[in-house]
Amino acid sequence: MTDPSRANGRIAVWLVGLVGLMATLSFLAVPFYDWFCRTTGYGGTPQTVDSASDTILEETVTVHFDANTDKGMPWQFRPKVSEMKLRIGETAIAYYEAYTPTDRPVAGTASYNVAPEIAGGFFDKIDCFCFTEQVQQPGERVDMPVTFFVDPAIAKDRDAWQVRSITLSYTFYETPLPDEQASLPQGNTTTYN
């Protein structure tokens, strides 16, 4: 016959281990989900690549540009053009404009996605203002570029081959100023973009 206190001790250790495992997995869920979305394009998350496509198709796609700011973000933010028609695989540069109509510097970070969601796995960004935090001075107006292409593999995908209209959408959120920027006296016009 087994000792009940010993059996209870094993159960307690097992339960503490289970709680520890669940806590660890909950902390890992967010970075894993982010990695999964960036890798697969799930949820309309565009891909990040190092170079342009070496294949350009004759088929075209229209990319629409959308710009938003989070509630309380004091910037004015808009695309310079509302849409662009390009060949699939062709590299393009689109510009967004941000203006800070405030009397203080403002830092912001952009989140982004594409619609329809299935296009996320085929929308490749080479370079983007959204990869880093942006800091703007009072009254500053800047053009922010994004360099991208639509992967030619979209034309052969059994679910996405008919997609010919994609919307690239950004939302800017205010973030705390970097330490070196926050310590500057008001009115300093140095930019740390």
C-alpha cells in the first residue's frame, strides 16, 4: 500500500510543474504567434524580404493604401497616393506623409496588415518606415517610404490566384520618446528617425 502523504506530494509537484509549464507557454504564445504570422502571412501580415523579385509577370494587381492613427495619436497621417497598379513581381515604392501639428516631439510606431488576409503571404516588403520607431518634431512633415512587391507565387496559389486588389493598411500608435530625445529641451529640431 502506498503512503497517502507521498502520493499527495507527487500530485502537488505534478500540479506545480503543470502550472509552471502553462505560465511559460502563455509568455511564449505572443512571440510565437507574431513569428507565425510573419512567416506565413496569416492574418494579413506582410512578409519581410531582403531583395526584389527576379520574376515579373504580365498580370497586374492594384494596391490600395490606407492610413490610420490610434485614438490620442496627435499625428496627421495619410498615403500620398490612394492606389497603385503594378505588375505582379514588380518592385514599387509608395509614400505616406506624417505631420505633427503639436508643440512637442512625438514618437510613433506603425502596425500594418494587408487585406484580403490571404494576400499577406504574398505581399513582400523590402524596406519600410514601419520597421523602426519614428520621432517627429513639432510642426515637422515627413514622407515615409515603403518598398514592396507582390510575390509572383500568388499567381500559382490555389487559394490566392484570383486576388488582384490588395489594401496595405497602417495604424500609427504613440510610443514613449527615446531617452536621448526626451531629455532634449523643448523646441530642439534634431530628428532621430
